[in-house]
Amino acid sequence: MQNSGKKSQVNRLCNSVGRNKAPFLVNKERYANVVKMGTKICARYYNAIKQAMKSFFCIVVITMVFNACSSSVRKPDAGQAKSGNEQALNEPVEKPDTAGSKKEESKLEFNRVLLTGHINKYYAEQLTNPQKKSRKSLSQFGYNLELIPFPMFPITEFIDPDDFGRQSYGKGGPGEHNGSLYTCRGGFMDFSHIRCAADWTVYLTFKIITEQHDFDLPPEAGTLKLRFQNLDKLSLDDVGSLAQKITVERLVWHEVASWHYHSPNYEFSEQQSTFTPEDLYSNILGTVIGKKIAMRILKNLDTLSYSEIASEEIAKEIASLNPVKTKKESKEAYDIVDRYKQLKLPVAKRNKDVWWDSNIVFSDERYCFKRYMNIGPQMPPWLVPESQQLGCPVHPKAEVLPVPQKASTGESFYSYYQFTISPDSVLFFAKKSHKQLHPVFMPFSTQHFDIVVNQIGKEMEEQLLAGYDKRDNDDPVAQFKGIKRVLFE
């Protein structure tokens, strides 16, 4: 019945069309044929025409609603030179003037849609892998490090305090300078770690804002999965702090994985450069810089290149830590904590708080026998003793950096995300023989990262001996067996 009714409606519609055309037709027979043909065509495509009209109507309605909503989030133009979009991006959404609104004054509201547009337009590259290629800096803890007993190609690279170069994104660029620099308030700085952490923090901040849903990080030694919830409760500043925290955990995982990078599964061992005294502090400093870069872009609507903004923020942060004036003074900072050089001094002038031995080859992980294992929540730097000889104050004030723990809501950041790491089996078993190389740990949430780091610490203690993670003036080198030493200086 419905079909016959629909056909009769179509017939009436098409017949009326035909009659309206009648004055233009001379032959009545042709007129009848045209009406008949038109009726068939209308009947055949009736549903399609009806659906198309519905779709067109929906598009019109959606467009009207979108325009109405867009205009409602903009603040009234106060005669500023900025365009409407720039004004809306630069300023928080208006809050109603109610008694309860004072409780929300500390929370910066932001328009994700408009910020996403700004990111996509000016900083799309910062939504791509922040570690496309590792920054292969020759900066390791110490200098004149030798891979073999015969000094042929010493590892030495220092940063000029007056020229840090230009930051690249995701990999070392031709204008980027990496190496080591000593600062009076932050200790040794590894610039490759600082740059990497800054890139990761900006990437995660932008990714969380633009996607607002779960995503995986590029893999390293396993899969890295991020799951989020209730992100709409976080302020813009909270999102930056959340990105800092995730970056710290991501880079701690790199240190954990590096302890497992050695033969027979890997050609070169990386145990000698894992959790060295400057690594984790350089990482957390890089996240501080990364957050400042991201907030400058998002709050100020900066449109300078990422390289320019990042280079400026790095320079400002390093300057606040009172860096030494010359490369020579950075070398002298290493000498102060070099066991080999201190033993050459008269007993009365020796510093007993030593961290490494320049006479042990770099390929022996025990050359750096003190390691920094603190993953927060407070991260103080290791400052060398007697740094006044480097031009530092007699009692320099260490810059202790916190790992963000809570959002402005007062809740733990773990209420908003879960970071799960599932390690590869090659970290624990030889590829060919399947022999177990390390104790196995299963997939874990970074909320329990301390358990994994403590396990690595136990393995380190077996090789570096007790006190390896403490500045206790203890010298373990005399107890090491089978040390590989540099034969000629």
C-alpha cells in the first residue's frame, strides 16, 4: 500500500510538471510520450532525489549551527588589530560571572579546536615522530675517552658557552651543536638529552591537544601505549605538565633499555652510558624547556619557526643555571671528579668525591662507577665539589627540578593517563641461543616504574659494587677485577 501511494504521488508530481510544459509542445502525441517518459524517470529516481534533498537540508542546518557556535566563543572585539580567529585563539573562553566561578579562576580554559588549527597551520612537523633519528653526539660522561687501550680516537665534545647552535626537530641538524657543558646550578648538561626531551614534550603537548584520544608512541625495545581519560578536565598548563611527565618516563625507559643493549644481540654495548650522572637531570631540564616552548606557541600564538623559539628558550634556561665561561672550565669540572687525576695530586689536595676514572677504557662500563638513578618526584643535580675554582660561587644553589605529579584539580596525573610498556624478549634472551641474559619483567604501567628501575639497580650493583648510586666518597675501583686500562696517555 505504501508503494502504490508513493507511485501515485510521483505520478501526480510528474504529470503536473508535464502539464506546465504543455505550452512549449506542439504535437499532442509527443506531449503524451514525454509525460509518460518523465513519469517513469521520476518514479525510478524518486528515492534518490528525496535523499539528496534531505542531505542538502542537513548541510544547511549544520552550517548554520556551526556559525552560531563559532561566533559564541569569540570575545567581543575591543578594537584590536588582530583578526577574529587570532583573538579567539589568544584568549581563554569567557567565564560566566557567578559566585562559584572564583573557584575556577586558576584553571585556564582553552579552545581545542582553534588551538588545533594553529598547530596544524604553523607547527605540523611537531606532530610527527620527535625522535626520527637519534642525536649521535660524541658527548659521554667524561672526556678523552678511549674505546680501546691504545689512545687513537678519543671521545671528546664540549659545547661553547657562547654558541649553542640552532635546535632542529626530531634529529640532529647541521646547525645544531651537541656536547657537554658544566653549569654552576645544574651540574653537567648533555645537550643531546636536553634537545631530545624538549622535542618529546612539545610533541606530546600538541598530540594530546589535537587528538584527545589514545595513541601509541614510536616503539623502542617494545611497544609503548598511552591511554587517556577525562582530558577535558585539564587546563592548558596541565596538558603541558602531563606531557613533561610522560616524556620523563619515556626517556627513563630509554635508559632502562640501554642497560640491555649489549652482545650478543647488539653490536655495541651501551651499559657504560646508562644512567650516568648527567642523563636524567638533562632530561627533566629538557622537559621544562619543552613546556615553555609549547606554552609560548599556544598562549602567545607565536608563529616564529620551531627552531627559533626552541633555540631561544634553551639559551634562556641554560643562562639561568650559571654556565661556566669556557670549554676549558667544563673539562676542569670533569677533572675534579676524575679518580685517576685526583690520585696524581698530593693527598691534602685530593677530592674524594669521585665519579669516574679516565684511565679505564670507555668500553668497560665500570669507567663511570657512579650512576644517577633518581626518577623523581624531586630531581636535584649533582654539582662537583670545590666548583669555585671554575668561577662558580663558593656555595652554589642547586636548581632542584620537580617531575610533575598532580594536575591543578589536585588529582594525580595517573587519574588521566596510563602509559604501558611491553618489553621485547631480546632484552632478556639471546636471539640465537635463547640463553637468558637478564631477569625478565613483564609488561608494566609506568605508575610502577620504580620497581623496574630498582631491578636494573640490583644488576648495576653487581658490576659497579655497593654505593654506585650514592655520593659517599667511596672508591670501588680498587675492588674491580679485570679492569681494561688505557696503556698510554
